[in-house]
Amino acid sequence: MALFGIGKTPAPAPTLAPAAPRVSTVPVTSGGGLTPMEDLLRLCVDEGGSDIHITVGAPPAVRIKGALIKLQLRPLAADDTETLARSIASEGVLHRVNTDGSADFGLTFRENNRFRVSLFRQKGSLAMALRLIPRRLLTLDEIGFPPVVTELLYQPRGLILVTGPTGSGKTTTLASMLDVINSTTDSHIVTIEDPIEYFHEHKKGLVAQRELGTDVPTFADGLRRALRQDPDVILVGEMRDLETMETAITAAETGHLVFSTLHTTGASRTVDRIIDAFPADQQQMIRVQLSTNLKAVVSQILLPRADGTGRVAAFEIMINTPSIGALIRKNETYRLGNDILTGAKYGMVSLEQSLVNLCGRGLITREQVLAKCQDAQAAEQLLASLPTRR
């Protein structure tokens, strides 16, 4: 039972609250020992959960179909969270938490279930957030992307950015993109990740996956060294700093197809975020480089389905056309939205169009459209064109 060497004291099996509300306090079982981490991982996998939360003062909680459900267990004490953390974290990870305050790592459970773990300190005690990585990679069609996104993957060089808030599915989208390239081309793919989440097998291509803290110290260093490893395609898990951004743009300019992420929503904010990271005297040069080397920005968000059966993705897709490139070069990114709205023939989709399309199919509500859109006026005009549901 105690796969990780804990749980010698008999402990109640974790259970979900019956018909639990979306976020709620549920009855807590009195007494009992500490439930082993193995049981919590098993529950998340078996119940179709996406995340596990471990923190002092509350029972363990599992997110299922977007709802955060507290388990019917006693609240955790500081000793409990430390015991659970030590059952799955290496000494190296624990040392990073003690020195830096947090650390991320990958965890394999039952051979084919993988979790991304964020271990961190809060109020002087340890806490964890574990994200279950889906075992099967979704196809781009299953995610909901139009065919133009697949066409982007066969560009000989350039920069493709997948953006969105935390938890919006960026990692899943990138993994699905790389799987298409790996399955259909003889490319050498090098990834730099923190941590490695999806394991890619060698298919028609070759894949080298490097993890921060284990295989390489930083994204910038991993990207710089990747250029000497004969790559065709490079994935940088996140463009966190100026050096990584600069190296990624240079790699795209010198004949590599580079993928990365930013925690931004929308194409214009993404371009502005990159440019603003550079000193003022370099920003015009970066605008020129982006105007030719940035091939696309795919921005995505996840929303709960109207019927409560899960979540669905909405997208904004910007393809770099001569008009888009000119707007970036002239520092007129505030006009990118208009080009996206009128760029359907190039495969572009605005977030408002995507949201309203989901609403028209009955997958999300009108209220969700207005809450998540970037341009409320455009969203209302598109909603007005939908047929009235009886």
C-alpha cells in the first residue's frame, strides 16, 4: 500500500463528497492517520481529476472537471504536508525549496501516469500542487484547432508562440504540435522544459528532452547549447527572461523552427510583452526581427462547459501576413485585432469569434462569452447574429 514508504498508521481511504458543489467545504472524517500520497494520486487518476492540492489547514483537495473538491479527510498539519512532500520529492528538490522557496519536478505514478509537481513554502510550511498530465496526446483536431495550425508546423524556420494564462492547456497544445512533427517528418527535435511533462517517443523524427535543474541550468543556457546539437525544431518551455527571448528570436532567424510560451492573452499583448522586455534602444531592432520571424501567435483559454461535463478551449490565432508584419514593425500593435478579425482567409480567428462559435454550439453560455472576450462590443455584435435558441 505505502508505495512511497509512508502511511504506516492505518488511514481512511480518501473519498469524494457526494454531489459536491463546485468549491465547498465537505464533511471531514474525524480521527485516522495520514492518507498516503499513493492513495491521493490513485484517486485523482481514477476519478478523472486534473489537479491535487496539499496545504496546511485544509484536507487534500482534487480538481475534477474544473471544480475544486475537498476530500472527506481531516485537515493537514505542517508535519503532514512535509511527510507527503518527502514521500515523492528528492533531496535535491527539497534543497531547492529550502533555498529558493519553490521547485517543480515530474513524477511518474503507476508507470504510465505522470504528474507535474510544484512544491513550495507558504506561511513557513510546505505545500504542493500536482497537475495530472493526460496519458494520451490529443490531436490538434480534437483540441479544436483549424487546419491552418497544422500547416504552421511545416514552416522551415520561424517563431511560433502558444500563449494564455496558467492552466489554459499550453503544454498540451505544444506537445500535440511536436507529436505531429515527430510523426510526419525526419526532424531532430530538442526541448528544454521545466519540468518534462509529456515523454515523446522517437517516431519518424528524433526527440531529445532536457529538464531544467537536471540536464541544463536555465532555459537560456539550454537554448544556446541546443543550437550546437543540429536541431531542426526547438521547444523552449517558457520565455521567462530577456536572454531567452533574444536567443529564441536569433534561433528562429538562423533557420530553426522555435516554439515557446508566454503567460499573455492575445496577440497584441504578446508582441508588446516581448518588445517591452528589451531596452529602449533595442526595441526597434526587435520589432523588425519579430515582423519577419514571428510566424504565428496562438492564444488560448479554457472554459467550463455549459453542461458541466468538462472544459472546452477557445482560441485566438494570428498568422503573420505582410500587413501584420508592417504593424509590428511600425509599433502599431493596437491595430492587430482588426487584422485578425478580417483575416479569416489566412486562417486567423479572433478570440471573440471563437467564443461565439462555442456559444452557438451550446458549449458555453453568452455570459461566459462576455466575461472572457477582449472586445465586448465585437462580442455583442457577433452574439446578435446567433439564432435565438428555443
